[in-house]
Amino acid sequence: MLDATCPNCGAPIRFRSNDLPVKVCDYCRTSVLRTGGNLQAIGKIAEVPDDVSPLQLGVRGRDGAHSFELIGRVRWRYADGAWNEWLALFDDGSTGWVGESTGRYMMLRPVPSSGLAPDVLSFVKSGRAIRIGGVLTVGAIEYSVNDAREVTCVASEGELPFNAPLGLKTMSIDLMTPDGGCASIQRDQDGEVDAYAGRYVSLGDMAASNLRAFEGWPMPAYRA
Amino acid sequence: MQPAAPVPQPVSTVPAPPPSTVRALSCPNCGGIVNVRAQGLTVSVLCEHCGSTLDATRPDLQVIARANEALKTPQIPLGTRGTLGGRVWEVVGYMERTDEEIVWAEYLLFNPYEGYAFLVDDGRRFSLGIMLDRLPTMGWGNRLTLDDQGYSGFGTPYPVHVTFVVGEFYWRVAVGETVQETDYVRPGTMLSCEESETERTWTRLDLLDWGVAEKAFGIPARRREYSHPAPHEPSPYKRQLGEAMIIGIVALFTLMVISTFAGGEQQIGQTTTDAVLDGPEKTVVIRGLDLPSARSRVVVDADAGAIDNAWVDLDYSLTDEKTQDSVDTYGLAEHYSGSDSDGSWTEGDPRPEVSLSSIPGGKYDLIVTLSAHRWNGGSSSSSFSMPTGFAGSSIFGQDGGQTIPVTVTVKRGGVFGGNILLAFLLIAIWPLIVLFKHFGFEKRRMAPISGSGGSDDDDSGGDDD
């Protein structure tokens, strides 16, 4: 953990994880990059547009034996919609993502680059079109391709493993297995490929607490 | 960072009221109020005032397709909330779709914590649809398995078009949009696969009980009718059929028990006498026959086992000792044998059994009158053939005539075989009726895929009041 002040506005900022180099200042929305002990303002980040997501920074939940807290978010947009990726910091210091799309949630953990077969890796790197319904192997599990599309960053907040300014483009491939498993392969503008794998979950499955309240809506029953 | 000033109340103790999920925006085409109920998730909004399609992914609600048409109003208005299965859902979108034979309605439901669901209305019944986050596994013969439950393919893939849309959706919706749909069914549930060029989605549709959706969303309850069942509609006769079968089996078992035990006849009297062939009539009386039940079945057995080419007429009169009321009947013991060009033959029953039913309880006497006769039509090989000189003569005494021992036995109780059969048929009637109704329903349920279709009367199905 590192407590510091924003190089742009001087507001206090806190880096909760030593592995996450980027923090978007809560006050002035400046993206602050940490290199060693140095903090550097690297640009302004657009405010995340209001949505009716029940998730917010500070939501706590569980994935198996480990509890987590959401500490960052990137909102992505594509031609026909938008979704959120929430960065989860686990109690063991590791991180994962909670994907949130059309009211459904994916609990995802990073898959080491060795989890992608070389042919899959080179195929994704090539940027060639991926057939919907085709089969890809990630971390020894076979997934079918749900969709594959180019997505653009709309906004980001909190702590992040990379700088996510407006207009950042990524190729995103969504995968799923018959039994509720899911995975995501992302290729960034520089051709770097990252893979994540996990499961579809509900808020109840995550035992999510500290959710946003909405006027007139009862909180989910699992909290009772 | 704020200057130290006396603050009457720390800000943190006055939490801001939770935000509403509804944003009221104005339609750039008609200026009417457009309520966006799932901001951030909604992609398309169709203005309920002018029908224009608006792009909800842009803050200015850019018009994608301008329209100024008279809109249909969904039966459940947009914004209505209802509780189904313990979850609150809000109607945010409505569309009508067709497979070119029938039109049905789909309401898009939203809950900020649960996501989306579909309320599908086929005009008769409602189904609640949830998009699957897992895939069914393919089995043999166009069958699927999901969560250990089997589903059978219902027909072939068919195109589905959107014919009308209003409200908001999390995808780009447009009239004319077509997907290829394939249905798999089991009683009460349908798995529906929708494929477009870019996506394949699976939805699980659970048929809701009659009146559940109507009550939840405050619309009049639909009348129960089963003339046009949904493909995933469980037969309303199935439970009845099960009950009828169980009752039938129990009744049948009872019937068998009754016929086994009650079938045990009890001997209450017997006598043996000699009948003189072509001799005078003889009368014997069996006295003191006791019939304790209010109504009894009485069986009179005669056994003239030794006769051949002769017959014995038996007249019975069952007489109540008190009232002298009598019931008369008769039996005929006969046996003939011989040989002709076809070989040897025998005919006749030397042990006739006579049944009397519903005899009132009491003490009875059975008066039996016998007369035995020789038959001379048989061949000479007959073992009892006598010289014709003996026949028909009454000048010989009793001991001079051929005698035949006849035993008459009286029994009570027992059940008529005919009654058992009748009871069996009566028991079978109800299960059979239900079975036919069930098969009729199943035939109608599968009708859309069994060829002729019969969609010409779809309109007449909905106009009952």
C-alpha cells in the first residue's frame, strides 16, 4: 500500500496494491502512473457515465475461499452496447476481474500466457476474424466462442493494471463452456494478448455486499 | 482541503437518497418524455409516443430511425413492476414477434440486481424466460440435456421476425430483425436457441401457472382453455391420468380380492339319488338350506357323471320354508357319444350348474324333480345301449330299470363372472376417458410440427369471452 498525493490536484490518493501501476484520481480524474516511488500524471480520464450497475468501487465479495474488494473499473463500448470490467483485489494480494455485461457477471482470473496454445496465440495476435461458435482452448479447457468484437474504452476509475484512457482499443473475444465456465481473450493495440478464465456468477454467488442502493428496489434476498 | 468553518452537521451523517434507476429524457423527434429505466445497459429505445428508434448509447439519444406512427399499447404498460418467484421485475421493453404463422408478445423485464428476463405471452399463457449462462449438451435423436433434464426437439429451426417494438432493449432492436430459432421442449419448460450472424443465445422458458403473471402485473386473468396448447405445455390430464390409473389399479385389485375370497362358494346341502332311466319322475328334497345374507347367490350343481346316451331333466324349486315363496329353475344333465364316418364323438354336459342370484335370506328347501331318459340315436357301440325291448317299458320295477346315480349339491356365495367383467369395464371407463383426453391434448400440442399445422383457426381461439 502506498499513500500519496495526486501530482495534478494534490488530493490524497492511495495505491492499495503494489502490483497496480495506475490510479485514476477520484477528485480530478487524472490518471496517475507509479514507477517505483515516482508518481506521474499521464492524462485526464473521462468520468464514467452513470449506469444502473449495482456494483461500485468498494463492493466486497467472495470467490471460493478468497474475499475481494472492487478497486477499479474500466468501461468498454462496442458498436452495439457497453459493459464494465471491475478489478477485484483479493485478500491474498492477487487480482481478478468481474465482468459485467447485460446484467450478468463473470468472475475471471488471469490465465498465464502458457495457458494459450501457440496456434491460438498466433491466431489471436494475427487479428483475423474468429468464427462464432468455434472452439478455442484456454488453460486446457475447451470453450466455444460467444462473440468477438473490437471494443473501445469509454472511461475508467480507481486502481488499474494499465492506463485506460478514452479511445483505448482492444479486441475482445468472449468464450463459454457448457457448464457455466467462461473466458475472455483480449488483444490490445500493441498486439499483446491476455487471457482470463472463470465462471458466470450471480451477485448471490459472489455474496456481494456494499452494493449500490436504488430508489424503490429491494436489495437481493441473499443479503437477508 | 476545505477551510475550517463551523459545520452544523457532518456531511457523512446525511446520506444522499439512493438514486432512481429511471432517467426521464426527451425524445429528440417528438419531444415526448422517454423514461430510460436501465441506463448504461440499454442500447435501443423506442419512443412510446412516436415510435422513433433512439440510440441510448449516446447521451443525446440520437435518432436512428424516425417514426410518427400510431403505436400499439402493450397489455402490461412499460414501467409496471411485478413479483415473479420472489423477484421484482420491471417491464422495460415490449415486442411482438412472429414465425409467420402466429404472433406472440415478449416483455423485456429488468431488475438492477438480477439483470434481464423475458415474459413471453402467447395469448393464452405466460412463460418466464431467463437467458442461459451455460450450454445444453446434445444427445441422441435431436435431444438435449440441461441440468440433468432431457428436452426433445420441437420441429425444425424456423425464422422469427420482429413485427413491433416499443420501450428499451440491451441490443439494437428493429422491426424486421430476424433470427433463426430452434426449440426443445419438456413438459413445463422450453429451451429456445436463437441464432443471428453474430450471436447464438439460449433461453430457458418456464411456463407459469395460470393467472400468476396476470396477478403479478395487474392484468385480468386469462381463461383456462387447452384447445391450442403451447409446445412446452404439460398435459393438464397427466395428473388426472395418474390418479385415474392409481384408482383403477386399486379398484381392480379390490375386485380381484373380492372375487377370490367371495368367490369361495360354500356347500350348504347335498343329496344323492338314483334316477331310473325312462322310469317315473322322482322327487327329492334338500331341507334346511340356510342363507344368512340379505341377498345370496345360490348354485345348484347336479352330477350325473355316469350317464351316456341319456339325459336327466332336473326341475329345481327353491322354496322359502316360512313364506313358501319359491324360485324355480331347471337343469339338464346329458351325455351322448357314438361314432360315425368322422370317427367317435361325444356331446353334452353331465354336470350342469345352475345359478340363482339375489335370493333373500332365510331357510330354504330345494325340491328336485328328476326324470331320466334314454336316447336311442347313438350307435350300437354305446356302452349303455340296451336292447330296445327294455326301452320305454314301465312294467319293470325300479330295480329292474337302469339307474343312474345323480348327486345334487347346493352352494351359496360366489360372484358371477359376468359381474366381474362388468365391474372391470366400469373401472376402466374413467382411466380410458382421461387417456383419450391426454392423447388428444398431446396431439394438439405437437400439431404445429406434425404437418398440416391447422393455424387457420388461430384467430377464433382467442375471441372467447
